Amino acid sequence: MEMESHNPYEDFQQSMLNMIIHDHLFSAPQLFQLLNCFLSLNSPAHHHLILSAFFHLSIHLSLPRHSFSK
């Protein structure tokens, strides 16, 4: 489903955070599955925003650095 957004970065970040909290997604495999879902469901034109939102959330949530080495 396509939607217009005045700030897609914030919308992606808020949506990811909501899903992480609601579904208790805290392991690296779960988070990467969430990231892949966002990437596959959205236009490649938005991938840089999705990746940036994911990166900033991972820092904000203090996810272990080694979780992202694979």
C-alpha cells in the first residue's frame, strides 16, 4: 500500500520502532528480518531512508555491535 508522507524517514523509523516494541524483536536475526521486510515492501528510491532509520534505531536502542557483523 502506497502512502504519501511529508517525512518518510521519521515514518519509517517510527514504524520500525513500533514493530520492534510490539513484537518484541530484539535478536539480530529478527531485526534483520524486519529490515528485509521494509526493503522488500518499499521502493528502492526509499531504501536509503530505511537503512538510515534502521541504523539510527540500532544506535539509539544500544544494540550490540557484534549483532550486525553477519
